[in-house]
Amino acid sequence: MRKIKTVGLVLAMYAIALVMELIMVTGSADYEGGMSLLVILASLGIAGSKVGYRWFDCFFAAVPIYGIFFVFRIAYRLAYLPNVDWKLREI
């Protein structure tokens, strides 16, 4: 069940980014792209701080091959947030 939630979270994050990208494309003729990346990084920054990462670790998602692994790792931990089995960061 945790893996299904993980895939659902990743798909939802990318769907929201795609919707934001489409809104920006239809709203401006001069738009050149990039809003989806900002939405994904912002969502990873917020979610990452809840599951044991620092907010600026979200930039690991921009690394080509490791980024895919990192996105799924945060989503995997976020799917299991009620049953924490890792050490939480102290703020």
C-alpha cells in the first residue's frame, strides 16, 4: 500500500506542475517555460522538511539520474509519515 501511495504522490505532484505550466502557457504569449520545475522544487522543499531533509535538499531533484530516485524517496517517506521509522530533524 505504501508503494501505491508513493506513486500516487509523485503523479499528483507532476500533475499539479503540468496544470501550472498549462495555465502559464495560455496566459502569456511570451512564456518560455520553467514554472513546472519551480512547482516541483517547492513541493519537494516543503515535503522534504517534513520527512527528515532540509528544505534546500530539494535541489537534488534537478540532478538528472539521481533526481528521479530522490523524488521517489521523499514521496516514499511522505506516504509513510504517520509511522515514522527514521530520525526526524530537530528544528
